[in-house]
Amino acid sequence: MNDFVKLEGIQQQFDKEQVLKKVDLTIPKGQLFGLLGPSGSGKTTLVKIMIGLLNPTKGTVSIANQKMPSLKQLQEIGYMAQNDALYSELTGKQNLEFFASIYGIFKKERAERVDEAAKIVNLTDHLHKTLEHYSGGMKRRMSLAVALLHRPSLLILDEPTVGIDPVLRASIWKDLKAIQETGTTIIITTHVMDEAEKCDELALLRDGYMIAKGSPDELKEKSKTETLEDAFLYFGKSQQVEVG
């Protein structure tokens, strides 16, 4: 199924600023897909449009053949924003139980789902601590656990490892690979090249344009470069010439 996530002609304008410019994109089921680009390239705007937090100025989004926004499809999506929307005065367990109730998970299932999500992100031993005693990396992992509570078929993560140390970053990526192996489709935004290398496929975004798409190896091969950073610069120059 090559169009599990499908974006057609997506444009987004805020006042007079054109943030996204005719983005066409398909993402297969079960893939770990990366949106790579610098700050301001349109990555966060694009994922917000995917899940229905923003209505595009033009274009359509469908997920599993359901046109978005769709309440039914939203129940199949886990979303982790850049900022942690957690309650610091509550324990890890209380946070997870609260969000499980928001997701509408039946009371008899909540304990199982809380334990399952905490185990995936390796926070089981910290569930009885209040979040004010969590490190920044632990809070990011808790946000990931919240997004996993309802066993989503699509997981969308906006800069999930920003501001955390390399050891925890490696731990989160190990978690993501394990989640993907269960059949979950994962979309991740990043501006970090070594993270982008771990994705099955990438869309390169610059100034609201999608300038290239392919696996990390394909992008390097097409651009005749040895690094993703050089490939990004190559496609960026090509886009400037085309627009100019």
C-alpha cells in the first residue's frame, strides 16, 4: 500500500507568508519516514496539517484512504509535539492514566496500556516519581509513551530528540525501531543528519518546498555526494535554479 499517508498539492499561507508551497508526498505503511530540513522549512506546519491541527490553504491529506481531518482516523494517530504537554506535579503513572482516559481507553485496560507504554520507553522504574524530578530526556520519553498509549497505527513525532544527550537519543531511536517492527508507520521531523540516516526514506524540505525524496542512499547517489548534508545542499541549489 504505497499511499498510507498521501498529501496532494499542500499549500499553507499565514497572512502574506507562504509557508508551504505545493507539497505532494506519499508514505508507505510500516515505513520510518523522515522530514528533514532546517528550522523554518515547514516541517512542523506539515505534520500539523497531516493530523488536522491545521487546515491547509490548498490541497488535501488522506491517511489510510480517510480524508483528513477525520475523527475516526485521529484515533489511530499518536502525536508527539516539540514541547512536552505533561503535568509536572503528577507522577509518571498518573500522567499516563490521565492521558489514557483522554484517549477513551476503557478503565479495565488502562493499567495494561500504562505498563506497556512505560516498558517500551524504559520508564517502568520511574513511574512513581513526579515529573518535576524527571530529566529533560525522561520527559521526552514520557511524551513518547503518551503518544503510544492507544497503540496507534501512525506515530508522528516532531523533533523528538531535540535538546537531549546522545545516549538518550540513541535509546529513543532504539525504541522507535522496536515500535516500527510491530507494524507502526512512523513519521519524524529532524534537522540532525545522523538521525536522518536512520530513516527508510526522507523528504527534504527547504523554504516550504519539498526539494527531494528518497532513501538516504538514493539521495546521495542522485546528487553524487558522500553525505546527506552535501546532498541537501545539492538539491537546495537545484531548487533555487528552478525557482529562479
